[in-house]
Amino acid sequence: MRNILDNCPKRHQDELKMKLRSMFDAIDMSTARKLYSEIVTDFAAKAPKAIECLENGFEDAMAIMAIPEYYRRRLRSTNAVERLNEEIRRRERVIRIFPNSASALRLLGAVLTGAR
């Protein structure tokens, strides 16, 4: 969504954001496609770069629809990945230099398994 809104003129961003949010929160793929076509129709003239960005990434962004609705919100966010990277960086700062690649892999394994 950020990439699309970055390519949209400021005066249309709020409206486009609201419509994109409803598309990404759609219950099923057919509803998402219907909302997608409405967005393309409404904003093709107002924000052509944003619509081009949406068209290029629609199928990739909507791949999450194959997963049950219960898991979508959590999996579509990058929060878990960012938290994992933060935890790895925090532990890496203490170690500073790894003697070999196996020790780095052990650290990654420990962080992923939740070992303290």
C-alpha cells in the first residue's frame, strides 16, 4: 500500500488509502477483484502512476487470499520479520565477530527456537 500511495498525488491519497484498505480487507478474492476494478476505474485519470503500481503488484499482494481469513492479518504484516531481525541484531551486537559461519547459524537457530 505504501508503494501505491507514494505514487499518488497528495490530494487523492486519503481517498485511495480508504479504498485500498477495503480491497485488502476483502473477505474473498472475487470481492477483492471487484474492488480492484472500481479503484482502477476511479483513479486511472487522477493517479496513473499509482494505478500502474497497483496493477503490477495486485496478484502478488492478493496471494494472501489463499490463506484462511483467520491468519491473513497477521501474515500479511511484516511485523514478525522486523521483530526477528531486531532480535538477531541485538544479540549480534554482543558477540560482535563470529568465528565462522556455523556460529552465526547457531545464533539464528537459537533465536528462531526461542532459546535464551
